[in-house]
Amino acid sequence: MSKTLIVVVAVFFMASTTQEIIWLDENLKQTTQAKAKYYKVGAKLDGDITYYYKNRNIFRKMKFENGEPVGNFYEYYDTGELREFGQFVNGSREGNWKVFYKTGKIKQKGKYSKGEKVGIWKTYYKNEY
């Protein structure tokens, strides 16, 4: 195989696997890079999707099926610590959810049913000494 053909095949392969960066505002609506707070790679909303802060740290990890969120949901602070965890069922928040301080301690916990908060939600305050 000639060197030229190898280079052409390599360039074609890289171009076909490169995906577009989608810039998103604070409401996860598409915007320009200058106005963006987050981004994701590729336009699809199916399968495992990861959203990123502009500083390249992970903002959110979740899964979509037919454009609806399903399964585990993880949201992180821009410094990398877990901020929120829960699950989606049929496109809505469902079951036990927890919100954390940057220290990893629980800030809030409670339950969702069909996307609505239900029952008693507990809030834990930081002890500052």
C-alpha cells in the first residue's frame, strides 16, 4: 500500500469519527460558543450522554431512549464533586434522589414520583465551626 493511500485512509477515518460540539446555555438549549455554559459532543439524544462544563469537567451524565431520559442521573459541580444523584423512569424523576455539598455530605434527600417531589424532603445544613 502506498504512503499516500494510507494518509488518505487515515484522514477519512478521523473525519468520519469526529463529532460536532454542541454548545449549550444554562437551560441546555443550543447557543453559540461565546454564550455557552456547557457543551456536549454530537447532536443525538439517544444512549449515554455526557454534558461538560466549558472547563471540560463533567457536568451531567445520563441516558436517553427515544429522546427521553431514563436510568441513572449524575450531576457534578464544575470542580468535579458529585452534586446530585437519582433516576429517571419514563422521562420523569422517580424514586430516591440526593443532593450533595461539595464536601460529599448530603445536602437534601427525598423522593420523586412522576417528576414531582413527594413526602418529606430532608435538608441537612453545613456545620460551620
